[in-house]
Amino acid sequence: MQVHIQNLRVSYLEENHSLLALDRLDLTLHPGRITAMVGESGCGKTTLGKAIMGLLPDNARLRGQILLDRDNVPDLDEARMNTLRWSTAAMVFQNGTATFNPVHRLVDQVAEPLVLKGTPRKKAMAKAVDMLAHMGLAPEMARRYPHELSGGQAQRGLLAMALILDPPLVILDEPTAALDAMTKAFIARVIQDLRVRGKTILLITHDLDLAQALADDIVVLYLGQIMEHLPGRDLLENPSHPYTLALARAFPAMDAVRDLGGIRGDAFYRMVHAHAGESGTDHVHTHVAAPDSFHQGGHAPPRGCLFQPRCTQAVEACTRDEIAIMPSGDHQVRCLRGGIAQLLCFEQVAKSYGPIKALAPTDLTLMAGEVFCLVGETGSGKTTLAMIAAAAIIPDQGKRIFQGRDMDIWVKKEFTSLAPKIGVIYQNPAESVSHRFTVFDIVAEPLRIHKMETRTEKIHSRVLRALSDVRLSTAPEFLQRYPHELNMGAIQRVCLARALVHDPDLLIADEPTSALDPSVQAKVLKMLLGLQIEKGLTMLFVTHNIGLARKVADRIGVMVDGRIIETGPAARIINHPGHQYTKMLINSARGLSDTPQGMSQVYR
Amino acid sequence: MRTRQHKWSRPVFAYLAAALILVYLSYLLPQLLPGDFVTAMYAGADVSLNALQEAELKAYFLDNQTFGEYLGNLVRLDWGYSAAFFAPVSTLFFAALPWTIVLMGTAHILSSFLGFFLGVEAAWRRGSLVEKSGVGTMTVLEGIPEICTGALLLLVFSLHLGWFPAAGAQTAYAEQTTFQWVLDVLHHLTLPLITLVAAYFPGNFLLARAGMVMVLKKQFVLTAKAKGLPPGRVRYAHAARNALLPLVTRFGLRFAFMVTGALVVETIFSYPGLGTLLFNAISMRDLPLIQGIVLFASLMVLVVNLCMEWVYTLLDPRVSHAS
């Protein structure tokens, strides 16, 4: 059965406004294919499932088409829809046990649709028992009441119930939520088996691992809009939309090495409502508001990208223009910038200091919103590369592109407009601050140099904000302290505050924590990553410690002797290193001491 | 897992113990109550008794039995002799019992079924005009006590219009075929029955509706709809079945208090049931009769409760799990 959803719009009427759950959704589900739908809670995933089943509550308003082969669900009357339900389209609801009626036996509930379609009771019961057995539930289990089942058993029961009429379309709503790994694997096998049998499958899930493993197509939904439509294999490692990347980063995938990062901001509901405009007439408009704030949040723009307030790469145009979904390779992306944008791109960049070749011609790309870790021994050219990225060193050759502009020209012509976009944390915190400056002056310096603020009170408030961002005291006495009065952790935080006070897009951190003891390092790193998420920073993180890199990085680049020998997603580099040197680096980090001295010489 | 026997014996044992305590309390009743038959009988009369006469009379009406004798007599249906009615208590009791059962039983069953079905249908049509006005009307009706409805009905339909008899359960000394007799009984039953149904129905309706409204929000109702079941089956087999429990509880409680529940209405319509009998017995301080009826009423509470426990497990498998 082919399901063709066109221009589907569902809103829920509430007292004086309505909630827009799905907005102009186009989607086609094919027989023998699994389409997974992912997205945060409240993005409209379950609404879509219910809409296909014709089960939306009375306060829902639906426009557009849902074609089940030839039948358009919104046009069908209740009686006709009822004949399609379960025999043509069945749904496995989320929250297993609550989905069953507590006063009827499991087997009765599974057999019920069969009995009502005219199968003799005895035969129907036998078939139900068979189906349950097929799902791994023994006959004595079938006689139980729902409250006597575990969550996993209930979930299998639900599957059995959904498949009892052998429907061509199966909608699975969070079929593996709250299940243990073994039951999850079992259910994944059942779903795969359904695909082989040519069923059309819509899999609604939070579980990105499951979605990636099972789905042919993945649809990423945000506030009722499709943000990205991508092949299943690309979900975790090769997403195109910043939202997909953020979701993947927040998900505890089995392979993930980086500490979990959330997505900044909160998911809002979209409200459509009418109230008197300035001319005194009612006008209907959409706005995005927090569920508990209604109007206090002000009127968010009715146009523009929905994800823009949380996006790490939003530009001014994102708040203005209506954005259509566009093909990008074999993905489809709803993003003005065509998907995750490049922030910084090096082409054949090289640098030598006299006879010493610090950096061989190197290509490097930093994507907006990611944390890229450069890992390598001392003297491998990490700092040189970082400082070239920071526009502090002019490379001998090659091309640098920052935010789509040629960096070399930018540096020469308008360095003042480029510099505030980059924040740097230098290698040695104690040495990177002037001993004659107070804490306040240290942090305020970038603002003053770049003339970003001239009014004293503005400078003051931004400095205080930066200090509180890095969890430092904002007491007047503290602001007047000198660096030698502070401990190393505090100085490092002051450096961090200085790097962030002018709201840069790119943060370059060169061994930011190597001078700190592990407990302080843990705190500083946690804070740094938190800020990275909250401010949507792109980060170039330089460290010699691959163990540290694995907790921080989205991608890792390994440097040896002025050359990047390997780059890739952190999970892949750590779990399946491609280069011999990377393997050695990982082994030596694990404390295996069979690494020869000066091994970089060996792998030159 | 406990054995079935174990599960059953425990509550039954507890109920037996409770019953024994009740019987003992009823045995003590005459000593606990103020006043006695002799005082009550001669209080309004012109005859005045001297001390000796009073003592003799009181001694005549006093029966000194031990608890063992009392218990034995109880089982042998020898519940003493009513001095006020000049008849054995058991005769009086069994003459009145059927009328109470007819009146109260019909009223309870009628009001429960009506309340359940209309409550379920109302909840299903939540938000419609019919449902809203229904709830409003029932809330008002719930507030009117049966003594008020009863008196009004008696006044209008019996005393003023003369459509229904004002007293009794059947026409006395009438030569009737069985069919005529049934009609006659129903004719007498109408007004007290309407009074009771009007008193009990609104509560049942509101309870059923509220329960059903809650159940309809449950996930499994959506599942039932998704399964393509006919609406009637969704409503009753899945939703209403789960809203039944509070209603059954209410039915049981009301049923248990059948005798006291009947007191007011039976008295208003002079219906010859246990309520009227108890009322008369109390006004004449007819101790053996009071004792008998009160004991029956309290044992009834126990029996109904025991039945309810069993019915609960039938209705909701989770109940047996919880205990």
C-alpha cells in the first residue's frame, strides 16, 4: 500500500488560539520500505500517525490529503474509515500497558478484531494465540491480564494485536521506548521481517540507533515541519541539517564517544491565533511560543525558519524568508543555507618558519556548530594551524575561507570586522594575560579593542555576563583582582570569559585545560561544552590528549609532522582508527607502553 | 501465588467474626436502649399504674435469655414475640420483607441501569446541548431529598388528582385474578418507586458520566477505536466496562442500607415494608421487633460487602491483585 500525504496541515483548537501540529507536510510511504520519523517530543510525530488512522480528537482541524492508495482519509466518513482501520492500517501505540484495556485478557483483545470481522470465535482465539506465540509470548501468557505483563511483553502483545489482520500499512509509535536491549532487538527483527513481507511501515521513534539501523528513509520533523529527509544510513554520521546534527549529538548512540550535548533553547509549540490587530480587525497569524508563556514571549516572527532561534548557523535572512525544502545530494533539506554550512575552509594552507616546515599544505573544513579536535604530538603543527585559523598567523600559501569570504583579503582590508568573529583561548593561561590588568580589564579588552561597546555601563554589563557565563564571581572586589591573586582554574576561566565576551562565531581553544588538574579540567570542560551548546559556537579544540578529544569532539583530525593524516567523526576515529599512527596514539593513551620513542619519525 | 482456597477463606472468616459481634451487640440492644414498651404504651394513656403494677408488667415483657439461648433462637427463626402487634417477630418480618424487596430492589435496579446507560451516553456526547442540560438537571435533582419528592407526589397525584392510591401495597380483601393483582400491586408501587428512582437516579447518572469521561481519555479507548470496532462496542465493552466499578460500589452501599433507605418513603406512602414496620416498632418501643429488624439490616451490610468483594474481582482483574 502506498501512502501519499500531501500538504497536510493539522491544528488543535484551544480556547482562543490553535496549536499547529503539522504544517504543509508532504510525505510518501512505499510498500516494503521503512520510513522513520524522528524529532523531539511535541513535533507532531504521533499526530501524523493518528491522522493517518483518522483518529484525531474532535478539536483537531485537518487540511490536505492523506491517500491510502485511493482513499483520502479526510474525505472518508466514519463508517468507511472504520472498515479501513486495523484491516488496512494498524498502529502500535506507544506506552504498551496503558494501550490495553485493563479488564480484558490479552488474547481476547488480540482476537477481538478478527471476531468482529466474522471469524468464528474459536478459530480467532487460536489464531491470536499463534500470533502471540510468534511474538514470543507463550499461551499461558496470552491468558493474562495486561497488568500481569511486563513492559516488553505488553509491547510484543501490541505488535501481535496490530498484525492480527495482516494489514498492509503498519504505523509503529515508539515501539522500543523503555525497553531493554534484548526486547528491542527482537522487535527490530519483527519490523525487518515486516519489510521483507512488503508492508508499508512508518516508524515513529526517538531512538536514532534504531531508526538508522532499520529505516530506508528518515524524516526529521521539527514543530510540524519536515526539516530533513535523508537516507537512513546518514542519520548519525552524515546529517545535512543543523537540527539533525543536534539531535544526533543529543542521542546516546552506542558508538558515540562525545559527552551528550543537548540542543540549545527549548522546543516551542506553534500557535495560530487571532486577536485584534492595530487596525482593530481580527487577524490570524502563527507564532512560536513556549507552552506556558503564551503571549509574554512576544510575537515571534510568523515567517522564516522555525529552527532559527536554536540554530548554530542562523543568519539574518533566516528570520525573514519562507524556506522551502530543497534537494541537497540524496538528502532534502529545509535550510536557507542549504544544510550545515562551512564556517572555515582551508585549501592547501602551508606555513614554514625559515627552514622549519611547520605546516605542510593542508585542507581542513570546519562546519558550523561542530567541535573539531586537532590531536597530535607536540611540534606536529597543531598550534600553527590553530593560529592560522585564528587569523593570527599569515600562511605562506593556500586559501582560507571564513563564512564564505576569502580570509586573507578580509584580514588585509577589514580586520576589525573579522576579528570579533573569532575568540581564542591561548595555550598557557597565566602567560596569556597581562599581569598589570585587573580581571575586569582583561575581560573588557576585546570589547575596547574592537570598539564594540563604547558606553562604560554596556561594557560593564557584558563583562559581568561573560564572567557569570563561566561561573566566576561578579563581585566588585573580584573584578579588581590581579591575575597573580587567582589560581590557575580561575585564570583559565577569565581567559574563557575574554574569548567569549564579544560573542564570537568561532572559538579556538589551544590546549585550554592542559595546565589544570583533572578535577578542575573536568569542570572547565563541562562548562566549555555547555557554553558551546548554548551559544551555538563552532569550536576548534587543540589537544595532545586523544582521551580528552574523544569526550569533546564531534570530529577529530590527527596531526603528525605538519600534516593531517586522518579526519572523521569522533566515533569512527576512536572505534575504528584508519591510520596506523592513530591506533598507536589511542593505544598509548590507554597506557600501552609498546609505542616506540619518536614514532612520528617512523610514520613520516 | 496463593491458593484459591486461602484467598477465599480469609475474608469469609473475617466476615463471620464481624457477624458474631453484630449479633452480640443486638443481644445487648434492649439494655442499651432508653425507654421500654410498658412506658411507651401507658405514656399517652389515661390509665396510671402504681409501682407494683408497673414492675409486674415490665417483668412480663422482659425476657432474660443468655447469649447462647439468643443465638439458638435466632437460628431457629424464633425471634421473640411482638407485644405491640401480637404476633411473632418472624411472621411480621417475613410479611414485610417482600414488599421492601419489591420496592427497593426495583428502585435500585431501575435507577442504576438508567443512570449507567444515560451516564455513558451523556459522556460519549460530551459538550453537546443534551449532555450539558442533562448534567444541570441531574445536579438539581440530586439536591432534592426523597422526603420532599415523596410528599409532593403524594399530594399532587394521590390526594389531589386521585390517580394513585395513597397507602398500602395492594387493595385489601379484593377478589382478583393474578393478572389484576399484579396490576394492582404495580399501581400501588408507582408513586413510592418514582420517589426513590428520582432520589437515586441523578447520583448514578452523574457518577457514571464522570467515570466514563475519565475512561474516555484513556489510551486504550483510542486503541479500541483504532481497531475499527463498532462504536457501540468501543463504548460498552471497552470504555463503560471500566467505568462500572464506582457505580457498582454505590449500588452495593445503597442496597446494604435498604431497610433504612426505605424508612422515609415507606412511611410517607404507608407502604407495608420493613421501613414502616421499623418506624412503628420504634415509636412503640417494641424491643424484640426493633432487635430483629436492626440485626437484619446490619447483617445485610456485611453480606452485601462480601458479595461486592467477589463482584469486584469479576469486574476488574486488578482488584484481586491489589489485596
